[in-house]
Amino acid sequence: MNPEGVRMNSRARAWSAGWTFGLALLFLFVAGSLFAAPAPASAHGGTGSAATPRDGAMLDTSPEHVQVVLPADITTVGEMVIVDRSGRDWGQVPARIEGRTLSRRLQPGMPQGTYVMRWRVTFTDGHPATGSAEFSVGATATGARNPFALRVTPAGVAVFYATSAAVVIGLLLAIVVQARGLYGRADNHREGSAH
């Protein structure tokens, strides 16, 4: 084996090792950023709330009031609206706070249709929380729920992050395996031509 072939082989190995090290650093950076990315803030959040009517309820007649029981005591209400598809708020009086319960009386005679109850509050410890629940009144109540309505849940966010991490890890491993195969063939070719 001549010295020039040895030098080329060691350069190729050094370059291959540097490339592999760079890919490993990229992998660590991407994986770290996926797992370190903050999840949507819910503090005490919408996860521990119980709405009446419950999300997805199908009622024969319109309710007299709505309420949400949250996981912590409430200090202030940013908003509590009950809107139809046109955006009209059917709340009759301002929302009322009683400890962990937020309630609002509704106007009589709500027509048949789908309504969304949205709330935004601040807990006694200063954390804000938001949430929503959709319910239907009358004939529409027999129909199917809107399958395109976006529902973001903490479990869904966790599944999204885990799936994203698995895809990134799989792609990076495929790149590393492919790179090692290409550079291994280049080393073998150089060693064979050096003789």
C-alpha cells in the first residue's frame, strides 16, 4: 500500500467521523428541542373543567343557564359567551363566580341550532385558563357533530410530540446508516485502487 493511499484513506475516515459526529449533534439538538418545547399552557387549565351542558351535548330544549366547574377558585372572568353560528351572544346577564364555578343565565327562546360556550378566567394564584364546549338544541341535536371542529387536548399534544420525535429520529438514523454505507464503499474502493 502506498503512503498516498493511506493518507487518502485516513482523510476519508476523518471526514466520515466528522460527518457522523455532526449528524449526532444535529440529532441531539432536534430531539432536545422537540422534548423541551413547551406544551400549550393550561396551568390548572381546561383539562379539569366540567361544563353543563357538557361538550357535545344534544338537548331537546334550550337550557336556562350554563356553568363550568373549574379545578381551582376563580378571581376574575375575562369572558363567558354562549354564541350561535352567527356570533350572537345568548347570555342574559354577566357571568357569576362562586368559588370554582362560573355560571351565566341565558336568554329565553334560543332557536334550534349549535352553540359554543367559551370562557376565559383567572385563578386565585394568577394563572389564566380558557376553554370551550359545544352543544346543540332541537332538530340539529339529532344530527352528527361537526367532525372538522378542532379539538386540542393535552393527550393529543403529547401524541403529536412523540410522533414528531419518532419521525425525526427515524430520518436521522436513516441518514447515518446511508452515510456510513456510502463512505464505507468509498474506503473499500480507495483501498482496492491503492494496490
